[in-house]
Amino acid sequence: MRLFLSAVGRLKNGPERELADRYLDRLQKAGRGIGLTDIEVIEIKDSRAREVGRRLLEEAIALANVIPDGAVTIALDPKGENLDSEAIAGEIRAWRDAGREAAAFVIGGPDGLGEEFRRRADFTLSFGAATWPHQLVRIMLLEQLYRAATILSGHPYHRG
């Protein structure tokens, strides 16, 4: 199964990019042994539209264009399900074992994701009710995906 992390905005060079790259590298290595064949990060440019609704629409169109056909779409949103690490690993296991070819985790920009995009997602995931900078959400997601891979492989990184 392939994993995609599609995000509005770019991580600039610096500590956030370094940490994200570190977890991405770990995830790619850990994922090979459990059937996660490809992990790709796709960055979408922020919309420059003045109206929030227009920005959300333009970003949703750009995000939809990079999600592979048939992929499980997971929208990150504060109103989503707040799962622990074992449950996230369980979802990935279930999608993989069901023969899903890809899972696309989607992070919106400063305005989040539009209602229509969230409604069309197969699953909505939350990292709590607090508002997080989308750069940190990307790092937290990569870490949780790496942690899920270690859980699925029986590696001791995850010690609940």
C-alpha cells in the first residue's frame, strides 16, 4: 500500500523540515517490511484568493487532483476522530489487508479544509481540539505514521 501526505503549504528549510524529513525517512524504512511500499509528501501552494470560501475551494481542487483514484482519503481536522496510536495502526492495517492500494492523508492550509472536502473524505482524523500550526501537524502525522509502522512490525519504538 502506498501512503500519501498531501498538504497545503510548504515547509521551509529549518528545524521543522529537518524533523519532518527525519520521520519520513524512518517511516520509509520501517514501512518496507509491512507492505507500505511508497510514502510520498505532496505540497500544494496556498491559494491567494481574498475570500476564505474561494481559498478553500481552490485548495480542495488542488488536493483532489493529487489524490490517487481509489485511495482511502483521510482528512485531518479538529472535528475528526481522536484516535490513539494503536487505533491509527489498526486503521492502516485494515486498509492494507483489505487490498487498498493507497491512503492519502490530507492537511489543509491556515483556513483548514472546506466542508465539502471533509464530507467526501473516507475518514476524518483529529490530533485534539487545540489549533495546531499546519507545519507541526505534518510532523505529528509523520511521527504517528512511523509509530504505526513500528506497531505493525512489532518494533519496540512504541511502548504504550
